[in-house]
Amino acid sequence: MASPAPPKTAKKHHARLNNPFPRAVPAAAIRNGDAAPRLSFAPASKLAHAHDSPVGTRFRLRWDPSLGGQASLSRVPPGGGGDARRAMLESVPGVAFLSAANAATEADECRGSFALRDGRARLVPHRQHVDKIRAFYRCDAEAGAGLLRGAAFQASDATRFPVLVITGLLSAKPSSPASCSCCGQRAGRRAAGRPALSARYWILLEEKTDTQVAFSVKIGDYQWTCARADPAKSPPATATATTTPRIHRPSLRLRLSARVQRATSKKTRLAPSREEASALLPPEPERAEARPEEFNRVFLTYASSRDERFYGFGEQFSRVEFKGKRVPVLVQEQGIGRGDQPITFAANLVSYRSGGNWSTTYAPSPFYMTSKMRSLYLEGYDYSIFDLTKPDRVQIQIYGNSVQGRILDGDSPTQLLTSYTESTGRPPVLPRWITSGAIVGMQGGTDTVRRVWNQLQDYDVPVSAFWLQDWVGQRKTAIGSQLWWNWEVDDAHYQGWRDLVDDLRRSGIRTMTYCNPCLVPMDQKPNTKRHLFEEAKKLGILVKDEAGEPYMMPNTAFDVAMLDFTNPEAHAWFKKILRGMVDDGVSGWMADFGEGLPLDARLHSGEDPIAAHNRYPEMWARVNREFADEWRSGSVAAAAAAEEDGDGLVFFVRSGFRESSRWAMLFWEGDQMVSWQANDGIKSSVVGLLSGGLSGFPLNHSDAGGYCTVDLPPLLRYRRGEELLLRWMEVNAFTVVFRTHEGNKPASNCQFYSSGRTLTHFARCAKLYKAWEFYRAELVGEAAATGLPVARHLFLHYPADERVQAMTYQQFLVGTEMLVVPVLDKGRSAVTAYFPAGAGAWRHVWTGDEYGATAHGGFEAEVQAPVGYPAVFVRAGSPVGDRFLSNLRGLKVL
């Protein structure tokens, strides 16, 4: 569908100081006072009696008219007899499970940080009326049943009949008094005669797999009525079951703010034109207001329990469990500090919203699973908010007027996660080289790399690759050394590049580099061979602004343009860039960014940029993945090498959405602060690892030591100390990839090569990582086959344990056979380990002591963990544990 007309944009100078306390989470959902929209149904219809309706062969919907009406979806017991199992989803008795509204949308944007919220509400939810609940079979579909046409249902040979359709009417009232267009009387603020917008809805339930029921909501056939009348008895005059509803995107008022380095910002308003607006309501004496033509918000409301815990929502950095929170699902920069002080205050002060908050993340997902083994995810890419603040219900607000998603069935978190990733995608098996040793993150040029390589050989460090992000050369900016975003090797910075790459490869070490989907003008760089920005501009494959010119977006100290991957030519062109990189000897790369598509961009496809914003990370990952697959299959020599030694290209991304694992090979967690703090430091790296694993991102890791350094003496100093680096190495020795990073200010940070002590510790952690390589390969294969992560929150395997349910970063499993309890606080040399019931005995790696649950439940113990001896346990009697211990002895670590 074509996107709305592009907004009119005006630039203005931006204040140098900003609000250091912006609203952390979007304002509350549209409300109609304190009353929830009512549910109604005709008392003389079939709905006046309780009955079951089949959904496919494995599920059924139960309708119960008592207490105002309730619908619940359950799985049919094996054999089809007896009572259904626990409800997979159920509505709140007497409360509308579907409602709709109309409101303006406001958004703030600044360098990849976004905040969307409801502006003035024009229509607030009023009521849902249920007309029919009916099961349809293949013969009905072939006969062209009207309700199926209204639900926009198309059968195929794979359709599992019967499908179920629920239909009825929705109504919403203006949020302020107005004259009634039906009876011509002026309505008081609380009068019952206010006009209402009514529309017909179709809810389709279809069994998709043995464990999934797809749902879709369509809304159409709008009609203004007098709320004095019962819309259930007076359906819209234009209502016809055969009408296909038109999807309408919300109007958007967008404010774009810039950091202090850029003197301009954008203020944008998207609103329906006069031609798009419907007729005016009868005017009041003071003013006349345009009547909304249809709904642009949909709400799904269903029951929860007070003690139900919610997990998922993508890669989150501050929380693992979300009951009591409102969770926005929008791709964006995670921020600098995310609530940790004083850095968040300072970041927000000098650059609008750049500090982030507990909910900001590069890779969200509209998915969750609960401690009651209930799970749901939304399809599509519309902005959504999951409201979990009420103890007895969940409400999802979708910024659009149609909804699609799936309800999952499973008896355990592992079953739910396997079902979820079966639909959304799983990563491929990684080439063995990337998980065979440490990946050394370096900058500085050829001589620096060779010097550090010699040191690593002296300390016998198992190394799989050098990751050289500055292969394109460095530029000096107001915030330090940054990269030239022109994806070709800088021969002046890396003299003898090919000799370096070949020398490393002869020693079994690969070379990895860096790229992202943005380009910059290169007129200030003297040794540029190709001006990729100019090439892309000439080809017309860059994201455009309202004037049809490349959309130049502020990024730290310079402006950038993004490739428009809705244009197939951009795909083909960038694959050639990647081919040139690989021809220069590169085996892998960081595919950075992807979260900053402007909300007022013009795209080649003409699609709505708000939805494209959430989809862009998947498109970015797909371009990289397609090239990696084409390279592997397109070269006979490469294919032969792949069979011989597990060769292949690898890229890793930080931005993502629901189906990113279908395309991304590997994730990393982005730019944590070099700190001990909870929201954006070492603790958050563990939270991101585990929450991502609970959300279908099974292969993930972080920069060992963190990335974001702030060194502004004497006021603000966030520098990586030795202890933080050593402890972070210990954590990352038990993730799928063990990779270091110098940070954005290398000279301010302690590095693995800073001293003999740091080099010794780096070698020790790399050998720890090497010792479980055999098990890591098994877990990578399991991730590709089932979607289960390598590093796992204990909830996946001990979901009934309330202590486990409340855990965040305190400890994690590696597969099922290893337990890691990291030291995440400065100055600590001991940890408190918890061993859940049903896990059997665990053997401490360094002492051989065994710990296990008691007859009364889980067991807690304080365990010593000095630097170099992290608290690691293997399952007693496990062949994996025995082999791990044997390898530690062989590597002279134990």
C-alpha cells in the first residue's frame, strides 16, 4: 500500500540545552474515563447460550454468556474428548476484547532515538457488540461465504479447516462534546446522545500448525450514528459483509531534534489533507472540527492473573520480566546510560533523548511468553505497546486499523520458544572458525596489529580472528576518532593490507571488518578510491526526504545517508560492495546500525515509513545474509573449503525485529557503557543476553569490557578500569562468541594488552572459552534446529521456581549442562549461587565441591570467585562436564 503524502518539513535552530528528564515511556493508552469498553451480544441469539466452536482440529473457542460474555481459546485434549486444557487466551468477562479509537500521533526523533505517543484523542473506545461466532469449512469457503470474504480470507490446500470467524460492531465516541449529526441536538459533556463512529469487524481464527492459532482483525464499513440509539440494532447503513476494509495509517505529527553538534532540527506534521478528511460535524458556535473518517488505533484486551510473569519483548537491557510495565515495541538506539546516573542526565541535557530509558532497545519484538505457559506475538511491523500495568488483564495498542498475530500452545518455555522460532526463523549453523578462539578487536593500523599479534603468541592465546573495524581509516571529530563510512580498505592506514590478511590466514586466523547501511560524502578524504555516497546518489538508491533528495541524517559529528533497501537495486549494489570486501580477504564483518530510518522518509516502495522503520533491520540483515549464502554456494573452491574446515562468511548485527533470526547469523548487544551499573553496563549485557535468548535471538554476545567511554575530567568520567575488563572477559568466555573491543576512546580504557596481568587473564579466559568448544558447536546446532539459545535464563528449564522467575543478571545456564554465576559488582570476590530443585547436583569447576537442591526446594550457597576463577559449575555426572574439565586440564587452566 502507498504511504501517506510526505510531510511538510521546516528547519529551525535547536536549543543547546534540552530537558534532561524526558518522559521515559509513552503516555497511557487512550482511555474513556475509567470505564473499560463494554461487551454486548443479542440476548435472543445463539450467543445467549454457552457453546464451543472448533478452530482446526486441535483447538476450540469456548463462548460463555455469563458475567457479560467471555471467549476463551484452548487446545482440544488428545483424542478429542474431555475438557479442554488450560486457556491459551481468554477475554475479561463483560469487557470488550476488541476496541478501536482515533487519535493524532506525536513523535520525537533524534539520531536514531524515537518516542511515539498519542496526541489529542478524537475518538475513544465505546463498545464491542458480537453478532456471530461461526465455524466455516472448505465447502463454505468454496461457496464464497460472505463472512469469510469480509475477513479477507483466502483458502489454500494447506488451510486447516474449520476456520472461525467472529463478527460484530465496534463503536467509538468523540472525546469532546459535539452536536449530534443524527438527531441534530447538542450533546452535553456526559450526555448519551453524542454521535459515535461505528464499524463492522471480522476476527478470523485459523489453526496454522499443531501449536499455533493465527488471528487477524479487519475493520471496515464505517458509519456515523447517534449513540442514543443502539448500534447493534442499527448497523451501519453501508455495512456489507463483502466489503474489504482499507488499511489506514495514523496521522503523525513528528518533531525531529538534533544534538548540539548540528544546528538544525526538523518539525514535521503529518495530517490528512482536506480531500482526505471526511465531512465536518455540524459546527459548534465557537469552532468546527473535522470528523475522523475511520479508526487508526486498535486495542486487544484479554485476561491475565496477578501472579503471571511476562518474558520476552526482544533484546531488553534493564528487565527480564515485565508485569506491571507498559512495553513499547519500537526499534531505536538503546541510549547512553538508560537511566543510570549521572550519565543519562548529561546525555539528555546536551542531546535530546540520547540518554534512553529502561525500554529503549535496538532489537525489540512483539512477542512474550508467561509463567502460565501462555504466549502470543504480533505479525506485521506497526508500532505497538503492550500494557501490563493492570493485574487482571493485558491490553495491546496497535497503531493501525488491522492486526495479525499468533497464539502459541506449549507445556514449557522451551516448547513455546521452539514453536515461535519455527515461524519467525532461526539462524544458520555458524562456521566453526568463529567459535574456535577469541576474536581480537583492534584498531590502529598494520604495525599495531602485528605488534599485538606477537604479544598474543607469547601468551599462547587461542585466537580465531582479528576484527579490525578501522580498516576504512579513521577521521578525527569532536567526539574522538571515528570511521570513514566508505566501505573500502584505507591503504595508508593499513599498509600492506593483503600481506597482513594472508599472514594471519596462514596461522589459522581470519580477518573481520566493519560496515553499516549508511554512507557519507568523501570529499575531505584524500586517498578515496571510490566515492560510494556519490555512486548511490546517482543510482537513486538512498532514502529520500520530502524534496526527493538524499535524506541527510545527523549522526554524532557528521551527517549520513541511508541505503533504501526497499529498492532491489540497493540490494544488488551493496552485495557488490560486500564482494569487494571479501575479495580483499575478509571472512566476516560487523553489520552495524539499522535502527535509525526516519519516520518521515520517502521510500522507493512507497510504503509507510513508520512500519518500514521496524522492518528495516530485517532488510539490512537479509542483504548481508543473501550475500553470504550466495558466496558460499557460488564458488566451487569456497564450497570445498567449507566442507573441509567449516569455512564460511559470518556477519553480526545489533538492530533487529521479530524475524531477524531468519536472516542474521549472529547478534551482538551494541554499545554498553564501560561501567558496573545496571541499566547500561556489565549487568545490562547479561540481561540483554538472556532476554534476547527468551525472544528468539539465540546467538548473541557483547563487547568484552563495554564500548561507550566518556572522559570529561573532572566532571564526568566513565573509563574502563582493569577489574571491570577482567570480570567482563569472564562473563563473555561463556557466550557463543568471545570478542574484545577497545571502546570509542581506546586511550582512556584498560585494554587486554595493557599489561602482563591483563594479557595473562585474557589468555586464561580464551582457554576457558576454548575448553567448551565441543559443547558450543552442539548448542549452535541446537539453536539452528530449535531456536533455543546458547546462554539461557534458568526460566527456560525451571519455570515453576519462583526464585528463578525473579532472576535478572545473577546467573545463567550454558545449554543445560553448565551454570555460570558471574561477578558483576566492583570489589566482590564471592557470589551467591542458587541451585533450583529438580536440577540434581552441580559440581564446582575449581574445587570439585558439589551443590544441589534440598528436599524442601532450591538451595543457595555463597561461593568464592576471585579474579581468574569465576563461579562455574557443571552438572555432576554429565559427559559434557567431564569433557570440559578434561579440556581445562589439557589447556593448563585447571
